[in-house]
Amino acid sequence: MTRSITRSPQDSPRAVQDAAPPLSHGLKQRHLSMIALGGVIGAGLFVGSGVGIAAAGPAIVLLFAATGALVMLIMRMLGEMSAARPSTGSFSVHSEEELGSWAGTTSGWMYWLMLCAGVAAEATAAGAIMHSWVPFLPAYGWVAVFMVFFCASNLTAVKNFGEFEFWFATIKVTVIVAFLVLGVLGILGVFGTAPGTSHLTGHGGFFPTGAAGLAAGLLTTISGFAGLETVTIAAAESDQPSRNVVRAVRTAVWRIAV
């Protein structure tokens, strides 16, 4: 005997999720931590930081610091909600439960649109970089290669996806650390004449473009941190959601600060 289950419009998103088939819990804490960092560190950040420097000059450092502090607060609050009530819908589910369906629908669709634009921007930047290194394949060809590869990795089991993300994010972090080390060595004059503070005070000073440049640079710095929220979205597919999301958010916060 079969029984149909009807759901009224008043059912909460939590009840709907509880009635859905259980998710695979293949993600570990190390996966969540690196998914958060890997989401932030991408071609958009590497290329976008150059755009921000061109717009705001050396003052972009202050914008990154201010934006980073804001992102830390947001991640602490979002991490607390996700640890208490893990959900694949993350902030859209929390918004719908607390504020109503309009809030959940709005935030969910805005995030979907942001991801569509973000993935396209990241792929375009990555294609341009790879074309400059390996010019035999046009930039759009590299974009197609990346899309096929990463779509395939996303369609695998969640545990395999976590391993993909972990190792690719490790490469990104290693590159960032290498950039920092080389930058410090350059400032110290290891590769030639030490520049001192000439790049910070010359060419128009610390604020060469004024308030307009800061406003333009702010857009770059904010978009540069997009991707941290994925750790809370993936929390529901973790083996121990409450514990792992807390640790992942904490480690992501101090690593971003560094």
C-alpha cells in the first residue's frame, strides 16, 4: 500500500529538508577549511587585485583590511547559525525561517545570479592567464577545458569532490605564500635595489585617485572575498556538521587575516 505525502505552503524549509533523502556525509573538517579558502583564492582575486590597485592605488590595502574584518564578522555569525542548524541551503534557509519566504527566495536567487557571473568571470580570467602561458590554445578553449574538468569533478561523489577541493586549494595557498615570501625578499632588496616606500608614496601618494578610487576599489575587495560562504553550504554534507563547520570557520577567519 502506498501513501502520498502532501505538503502545505506553510511547511517550513526545515521540514521539507528533513523529508528529503539523506545526503552523503563525506566531507571532513579539512575539506571544509580548504573549500572556504579555495573559494576565495582564485583567478578573480589574482586578476581582480590588479584592477583594485589600478583603481585605488596603495590605499587598496586599507580596503582589503576593512573588507576582511567585515567578512570575519559575517562568517562568525553565519558559522554560528550553520553549526546550530546545518543545511545545504545555508543562509537562504536561515533567512526563510526567520524572516519569511520572500527573504529566502531573494537571497537564494541573488546568490545563484552571483555564482553565474562569478564562475564566468573566474573562467574568463583563468583562460586569459593560461593563454598567455600556453598560446597555442585560445582563451575560450582554455575556458572550455576548465568547465568540462570542474563540472566532472563536481558530479563525482562528495568525498571525491572534497579531495579535489582540498588539493587544488592547497596549491592556491602555496602560491599565495610564495608570493608573500618573494614580496618580502623584494622589499628587502634581495633581487636588486630595495624600493623602500617609493611605491606607496610616489605616483600621486597613498590615495592617488581620491574617494572615487576608493569606491571603485571597494567593489573589487568585496568580490574578492566571495566564496567563503561555501563552507556553510557544504556543512550538511560533513560527517560531523556542527563541530566541523565551527572549526572550518575559525581557521578560515585567521587564515584570511594572515
